[in-house]
Amino acid sequence: MSQIKKTQLLLIIGAVVLFVLLFFVNKKPSVVAADNGEQHAVAAETIESFVKTAEGVLAPELKKQTDSYLQKANGADKAKWLDSIVNFWDKNKRPDIASYYFEQKAEALKNSITWFKAGDRYYYSVRFIKDQNELMPLYQSAIRCYENGLKLEPNNAEAKIMMASCYVEGSSDPMKGITMLREIEKTDSNNVTLQLNFAFFSVKSQQWDKAIKRFEKVLAIDSLYIEAYLHLADAYEQMGNKQKTIEMLEKYKVRTDDALARQEIDKYIQQLKN
């Protein structure tokens, strides 16, 4: 497979698959304390340092605005003013800082839904940061939020899956996350999010045969999850199976309503056949 062709297929996937945020970036976890409580304390302190840095470079009028929100958040309607701070940082393209204040909102409201949303915010903000030193603190902060939510709602499988993903991607003990996922699979094997996580872990480790089985499982659970065909096409191409690659692309093409995607897939299939 040529590098040009591989790039084109990945561009097709990137253009039409909304859940590209689930793809796992390659990174080398830094060393964290063995004790979970110690990990979380370090992460919180580090997150605060990033917040202070971000606030320190704000223009004076913007700093005045955030200071006003923070002051009001210390009084009545705390959650309301924390939302204002979260929205401010979202608009300024700093989801990591917004996540920090959303966690404060979760601490104020003390309900599982907000804790889980705080964890999700930390988890997905990883994809937008520029400083790689922030990866570990964000993952560990996400774990902290999921843990707090699970204390209130211990049977939430989706939160357990997300927390396990954080351990796999952002800790020195990735097998802990894999073990958690396998335990969930014993009782909830038809969970699409679970199967996707296993599939993407297999892609990351280039275990293409295992990835294919997981993506096929996703389609068996939810036949409308047609993006899985694109990932199957990529996996088959990585294995050098051109016929199956084309077959998967064709299956996606007849199921998608995206005219542009169909055109790009047709072009790519022709290149594969030549």
C-alpha cells in the first residue's frame, strides 16, 4: 500500500466519521504515583498550574471578565456562574481549562450526571491540547471525575468504559484499563462503546485481525453504525487484502447519504483496482 493511498483513505475516514475523537493518539505516559490518591492530587495541582498560566496571558479586559465570573461563583448561583466561565473558555478554544471549571460545577452539584460530563470533558479535551505535558493530568482528572460519579451511580457501564480508556491511554498501568474492560464485557458484551474501545486498542497496537473481529461485532450489534465499514476497509488494507478493502468500501458507499464521501470512495476504489 502506497503512502499516498493510505493517506487518501484516512482522509476519507476523517471527513465522514464524526467519532474520530475516539481514535487514540500515540503518546508515552509519564511516571505517576502508584497510589490512586497520590495520582489524583498531582493531576489536580498540575491542572491548576495550566489554568493559572492560561489566565495569566489573558488580555486585561478578558481577565477582568473571568475574575468577575469567579467572584460571583463564590456566592449564590454558583453553578450558573461556573457555566459562564466554562462557556468563556470554550469560546476561547481552551476546552482543557473549561473542563477544570466544569469539574468545580460537578463538585457543587454533586450528582453523577455532572461528574460523568466533567470526565468526558477532560477526556475529549486531550485531542485539542498543544502541550503534551498536559496529557497525563487531563487523563488523571478524567479518572477522578468518573470515580466520583461512579460512587453515586456504580452500575453506569459507559462511565466505567470511559474510565478504563483513561487508564489505557493515560497511565503507567494500561493493563488495569484492559482488565476493567474485560470485566465489563462479561456482563455487557453487546455494548457498542465497549467493542469500539477494544477495536481501537487493537488498531493502535496493529493487531488487525483482532480489530476486524471487534468492528464486525459492532456491526452485529448495531447494523446502522456504518462507519465501522471504513475502519474495516482500513484494517484489511493494512493486511494487504485489496479485495476485502474494496468490499468494505462498497458496503459503506451504498449505506451512506454523503454524496461527497461516495465520490471520494469511488475514486479510491479505482486507484486500488489499477
